[in-house]
Amino acid sequence: MKAGEASALTSVKRSLFRHPWANAVGAAVLGALVVINAVAFGRGIDSPLLLGGVVFADMIAVGVGILVAAREVMIADQRTDATEARLAAILDSAMDAVITVDEAHNVVLFNRAAERAFLCRREDALGAPLERFIPQRYRDAHHGQVERFGDTGVSSRRMGDATTLWALRSDGSEFPMEASISQASDGGRRFYTVILRDITRRKNSEDALHRSQQELRELSARVVEAREEEKTRIARELHDELGQLLTALKMDLAWLRGRLPAGDADLAAKVEAMGAMLDQTVGSTRRIAADLRPLMLDDLGLADAAGWLVEDFAKRSGIRCDIQTAGDGAFANIDHGIATAVYRALQESLTNIARHSGAKNAWVVLAIENGSLHFEVEDDGRGIAPEDLAKARSLGLKGMHERVAYLGGSFEVARAPRGGTRLRAQVPVRAAREGGKA
């Protein structure tokens, strides 16, 4: 009988026996039959008609019982078939592929989504080993992972949390997927069910986005590098050419001062004012050149340039600032790109402290440990709020983050123990050298 015909039969539980009075009548009939049996078998052959009637009644009762039991079995089978049909329909309508294997890792369930994902008919998949759908390089590891999952006793978990999983189609092509696995026992046998989804489109989109971000990062790094080169050129010209011209003017002014006519106080005062203005111009030129590109960064290295920058910051801002360096000898061999990136990050950090923190003290730490450069700046000011970090105009912090990320490092801005802001960065020196200049 087909599962769809289950409604043609009605269980005893749903018949008249669901009413109390029907149960009472049935119990009375059975009780009367028991009494009649006792009387008939007590008289024995003295009442052959009574004995024969009782035996016939017993046969009818037994027959009815057998029919009722058989009917209940048929109804149970029909309901089981209907339930299985509904379950199969649900599985076939699912958007995700569902595959169930037994303890021997042979496929026992394969829905329509799995047929579409693996380009394999259900008839061909059922009974086949699961390895058929796993790339060769992952088969040994997959088998061991499933066995370990079975030993854990966990009912379900996500597969491949940190990595991309790959599956094998019948035509030999591979596709990325995300999956979860569950286990259940039935009759002493263990079954594993995997629900998986083809994420080829999403993976392609993520890869394209990653490539685009990498290209933008490289372009940004090249722009920064070109800007640093231009700053270096301008700083050199200011220091060499303009500096030489200003020095020549000072010498000419000194020559003129020695030849002033005696007693002309106005002319002497004018020359002195010119000298003071010339000295101010020389100082401004040196400051502008240093802001563009401190020549000591190229000539003396990062440690001395950072020390000069911290000292100059303390003089200008009035904020007490200490710097600690560890591994001074290693700073001399730092890649040019790393030195520039760290120096600019320090310069931007000190500028932010002077403008926004309201701090009275600041601390800078530079260290090289285990092949990485560690950089930390901290202040005791008002601190930075999380919403300030997310502001679109926080270009300084975003620029520092991009510089460090391009060099393969990590960058963190958080609340400092002293109540202010603490900036931490770490750059792998070797990776930065391989990555080139920032």
C-alpha cells in the first residue's frame, strides 16, 4: 500500500474505542466471555453445545484480535512510509547539500542539492565511499578528523572554522564549501551527516576584494614612498641651496655691518634688524627641512632621529616626554622603509598628543626583539573614545595603520593604564625588508 493511502485506515486509538463508554462495553464483553469460558470448561463434556459455543467465541475473539493487531501494524507501516516520504521531500527541497555516511564512510543519504553540487546522480552516490567527493590531498586528514569527532561525543559542530574546505565534483573539478557535521546512533550503528554549501561565488568575490585591497594598499604605499622621496629632495634643496644662500647673506651682512658710517644709529639699527630676521629665516628653513625629512634619519638612523624628534616635541609643546630604546645596535641596519614608517608614526602620534590629549607627560618606547621592531607611544591625557577611532576624518591613525599593515605588522590603539591613549605597533623586520620600502 502506498504512503499516500495512509488516511484510508483508521487506528483503533482513533475509532470508537477512544470514548470511555466504548471501552467499558468492550471490558464487559471480555469479562462475560471469561465467565462463560470458566463455566463451560467447568462442566466439560456434560455440556458439549456450551463448550463448542465457547470455543467458537474464543476463536472469533482471537481472530478479531489478530485482525486488529495486523491493522495497527499496517497503519504504523503506512505512517512510517509517509514520514519517510515527507522527510525525503524536505531534504530534497533544501538549498544546502545533505550527505549522510555510515561508520564505514559509505554514503547512505544524498539529496538533490548534493546532486547539483557534485554533479552526481543519487543512484551513483548511494553506497559509494565518501572519499569520492574529497580531493586526494585531503582524504587522509579528513578520515582522521571524522573519527576524532566521533570520539568527542559532540552532537554537531562547524567544519573548517579557520580554513576553506574543498570538495570534488564527479567531473574532477574542485569547489570551496562551508560545512557542518553531526552524528547520531541508530541500532548500535553510528551515522555522520554533513550539511554543506557551495561558496564558489562568495570565495571569488572575497578573493577579488582581497586583491583589490592589496592593490590599493600597494598603490597607497607607492604614493607615500613617492611623497617621501619628494620631501627628501625638497629638504635637501632647502638645506643645501637655500641654506648656502642664507649663509652668504649673513656673511654679506656682517661685511656691511663692519663698514657702516659711525654715528648713524638708524642705519645700524636697521642692519641689526636685518640680521635678526636673517637668523629667524635660517631657523625656519632648518625647521621646515627637518619637518619635511630629518636628514639625521638618513645619516644617523632611526634611534637618533626619534630622540631628536622627542626632544624637539618637548620643547615646542611643553609636555614632558621620555624615550627608551632597546637594541640600539640593531637600529643601524633597519630597512629604510621601516625607519620612515616608524618615524612618521611617531611624528603623527606626538602631533595628536599635542593637539588633542591635554596630557602633561608622554612616553615613547622603541625596541627590536626577535626580529621585530616594537613601537609604543603613551600619554596621560584624556584618552581616545572608541567612536573617535571610527571617525572618517581620523586620517592620521588610518594612515599609520595602513603603513604598518603594508609592512606586514600589527597596529593597535587603546586606552592606556595611566588614563590616556596608548598606541602599539609591531613590524617584522625581515618581512619588511622583503616587502620593500614603505
